[in-house]
Amino acid sequence: MVVGMRQLALYALLSSTTIDAATLTQAVPGTAAWWDAGQPGGLLGAGDLPLASWNVTGNALRDFSGNGRNLLPFSAHSSTGRPQGVPHLSGLLGGAGYPVTGSGLLQPALDPATGWQVPASQARASSAWTLYLVWSRPNWRQGTGIDTQPITLLSIGSQPVLQVDSKGGSGRLVLFPGSGQFVASTAIARRHSHSILIRYSPTAGADLWLDHAQVAHAVPWSTGGQSGPVLLLYNGATNGAAQCWLHEAAEWTRSLSDADVEAVLAYAGRWVRGPRKGIYLLFNGQSNAINYTLNDGAGALLARGIAWHTGALACNVLATTGAAASHTMASGHGIYATSSGYPGSFVSDPGDGSDPSTWALGADGLAVQQAVASMPAEDRVDIRAIIWPWNETDSLRTYSERTTFRAAALRYLSLLRTSLGDADNRIPLIWWNPIPYGTTDGMLMHREVVESIAADQTQRVVIGNIQTSDSNPRGSSWDPATGIVTGGDFAHRDGLDNQRFARLASPIVARALVSAGFADSFANIPNAIPRSGGPTIVHAYRQSSTTLVVTIAHDAGTDLKIPRQAASGAGFAVMDGGTPANPGTIVPAVSCARLDATHLLLVLQSALRNASAACRLYYPYGSVQIGRGNAVTDNFSGVAKPDGWNAADLGTDWDIDCPLAATFSGITLSDTYL
């Protein structure tokens, strides 16, 4: 913002990506204690040393004031939870909390029995003090037996000082709950991030600011001299935790001046505050989708990665099987029944030759509809993406079924979106490039259908994984040195590959949600983060009858890697004449070498006989399995990431190279070099 005379000013503080240990103490001198969990170093581990990475448990929150008053875990139980730092909870800034696992709990689930204690605090009814707190609530209170009771943000002794309504309440922020309570707001959302500043003195009472606005003035505290432990996000009772993330807090042993209050309010603008969003993923599919979501944890990984990339506060998965009348996945079931005898009734083919665009939901489709309808309405509106890790028996169809299959898939998607109340195709469908299972005909058909539907922007269909053939049979033996795999269940993908698929798909799905307007604290994702999921083949030059030069366009990487069996040409093949419906001779590659950052040299097993215009390069052809670690990849893991945007914050397994995309319909060879 230009204010004149060539002077610049900020209309708001920029979001911080680092801890400046002097920022708050410079803004307000005499800070008695200050805790900032916005970066991993705000949490202390063994030996009271700052942690260097996220998702690691610590012992306390570091006091940046220099007064040595570290914020400690507190519980009414004999043992307390250990705090963990989590990234991207408020823009690029993180927070600390006590994540737990448990069946039936919405994610993230937080410990109901642990909060925080302010050490050596002088805050009480008989003294002057000021407290500042920034927190996020990802879900209603849950799993406590007292889920409908308010959550306590601040308590002194056994007296709650500040509370927020939970499920069943009216969104109130209540100061001094009880007979003399003051309702400071009725606009607190289910999921939210907020800051409060409470200034108190025995003579003037309490002033309260919510975010940037004053919402209470001179409210008396009639407690009869209450004193005792000062607790944050906990009321001191069994299961009395607020189940919130703590971002930042500070204490002053005086009633701050108006100027000091203004300084704190301006400083708190570094946080994303207000109502926040949750993301629910709806999974459809067959046995591989069941393995992906229920057995391998890949669905939860995908949801977590999407939340990190969109800045969402909560993420959950709807993926069920087994119940005849209510399920989202059915082993072996296609979108509709196959001629080879495999069932499928997500849409029902009446067998009368009617246009698939007129078909109705079948038993599977109605079961999905019921599973969605059974969700609480407030969770159902959080469904932000439909995920199809799905092809299997649909890839056993004949190539001639292409038109019917495409129309049936679109019909089911339309009916599914209608059941979600999505009349304008806003909820994206995420499909993957088919896994290596099915007939050659079926695989060629399926890939072409996925490609053609994704190309129609009005359908909002996104290919989340552009390569899945670089995976192993479930339960197989794999040599990581050579990439050679033996044994296993060829029809199903290995759990490690499903998890890798989820990590690779996360930024792609997140971008689809941002485009649809479903992002939370991020308005966009940096261009340096993958946009399509990896490099793609854009040209194939026929250098000779046995050699091809393949041109690659990069996504977020800058160079090419040729690991393990990739050097032997694994997956590359040329259809020498013919068409997908009537294939010519398939000539595999026997070697692949990097020429430069955007070109590969392929050597074929035998000479091509047809003209270049009659030959197509495939990667891979049909149901050929490339195998884990054998795909050409980019170098994304080694590329510098923008500050705050290294997915390794989620774990080292998230910083990975992206595979070369599969060819959906083949690349026609050219006699011109590009």
C-alpha cells in the first residue's frame, strides 16, 4: 500500500513462516511468558532442546520471553499426553496438541484428557493480569461422554474463565461462565481459529478482544477470590480438554495499556482466524479401493496430504464395505455388470440397449446413496471430492465397449453428484490411471475413457495418479537394488504402493479443491508444487527403425532419472501399425538412457516396419507392469521448495520423485526431432 512520498506500508502483518523470538516481546515489553507453536522449534524435546521437525512429540512449549516458564502438559489423570507439533494449521504456521487415534472419531482426533498449565502464574481474581491465546478447533468435542458440554479455553483453579459452546450449543463465547456470565459472541463456528486477549484487574473487571474486535468491557468477576493453577484449553476435570490445537499464548502480570493491547492485536494478525473448513473424501471402487482405504491407510494419508496442501483444519474419509444396503465400495463390482460375468450395479444396465445416460442407480449405487444419506448433515456438506482408485473388472471389457463405458461412468458420476446436492459439478472426481490389471483391450479402452473425460473441463474430472503401473503385486517379494519382483497377488496392488499413490496424488487433488473453491487457509498452491503429478511424454522422434528420441515436459521437476529396470526400457513399447481396436505388432524397448534433462533415448527390440505415422509409443502398453522403482522419474525430491512448502513436513516419505506419466492413448511417432 502506497501512503505517499514514496513511502510503503502494510495494511496487515504478513503471515510469518519463522519464529522471531523478539517479535511479541518487542511489541509489548515486560512479557512474563510467551509460547509460540507456529514452528517446530517452539516445542521442546529431550534435554529441553527445540525440536527440528514436525510430527515429533515433545515435552513442553518453549518460553520465548527468556523467563524460563515453559508451558507444560497438564491432566487430571495420573499420566499426561505428550504434545506434538503439526504443520499448516493456520496458513504456513503450525500448532501443538495431543493427537490420538480411535475408531469412529473424526480426524484429527485430540486427547480429551490433556491440556496446558501456565507455570508460576499470578493470574487470579485478586490481581491484575493479561492473557493472550490463539487456538484452533478442528471438530466438536468427541469421545468424552460429555461431548455437548462447552470447551474451556481458560480456567483458574476450578473456575472456568472463558468457554466456547460445543455440539448442541449456539456458538457462544462466554466470559466468566455461571450466574454472572457474559456472552461475548454467538458466532463461534464448529471449526474455527481465533485469538483472544483478556485484560483483567480487580477494580476495572475484564475486557475481552476476540480476534481484532473488543467484545466485552469491564465485566466483573465475582468468584470470591478464586486462585489456583492457570490452565489453557482444559478445565482441570476428567476428560475436560478442549481438544484444540494451541498456536500461541502469552501472559503479562499486569493489566496492559490500551497501546499495548493495540500492539498485541496487530501482532496477532499473523494467524489465519475465523471459521475454518473440513474436507471429507468419498471413496468408490472395488477390492483395490478397499485395500487402499481400509487396509493400507492410504485414504487417510491422501486426506491428510490434501489438508496440508489446502490449509484445511480437518480431514476425513467415507469408505465402507460389507453392508448390502449401505456401502461405498464392493469387491469385484464394476460400474455396471460385465459381459464376462462380473457383477456391478452402481448404475444398472437394463439390458435393452438403452442409452446409458438414462440408466438408474442399481443396488450398489443405492447403497452409496444410503451411506452418504446416513452421515450427519454437517459432515455430508464437507464432502469435497469423490475418489475412484478403481478399474479392475471394468478393465476386462472389450475395446468396442468404449462408448458405452464412458457414458455409464458419466451417468453414475452425475447421479452421485445429485445425491450430494452438487448440481453444478463443483465436487471434483479424482480417477487414477488404471492399475496393471485387465485385458489389453480393456486397459486400452479404460485409459482412453479416463483421458477423454478428464479432457472435458465441464465434468471436473482430474487424474490423480498419472502412473500406477510402477507398482508391485500385493504381498510380492521385491529387490530394492534391482527392482525385480517375484510372486504376489497380481490383481491387487501392494500396500506400500497404495501409500505412495496417495502421497503423489495429494497436491493434484488439493489443486482441484482449490480450483473448486474448497480451500481453507490457502488461496493458491505455489507453481513449484506438482500440478499434474509428474513429467509427461510430449513427442517421440523416430531416429531410426530401432531408436527413438522421446521428449519430456516437466511438471515440478527439472531433470530425469533412469533407475533400476528403467534402464532396460521397462514399460516402453511401440505398436507397429494397426490401431487400438486392431493392434499391430508390439515392439518392446530393450534400453532407455537419459540424453539430457528433457530427452530419453530408447532402443527397440526389433526394427519397425511401418511408417512413423502408423506407429504409436506406449508407456506402458495394455496391462504391462513396470514395477515399483522401475519407472523413469523426475528429480522433484531434490528440487528446492518454497518456504513452508516442503511436504517432508508430513514425513520423509512425502519428499519423493514423480513418475513419468503413462500414455493414455499412445504417442504417434514423428520423423521430426523436437
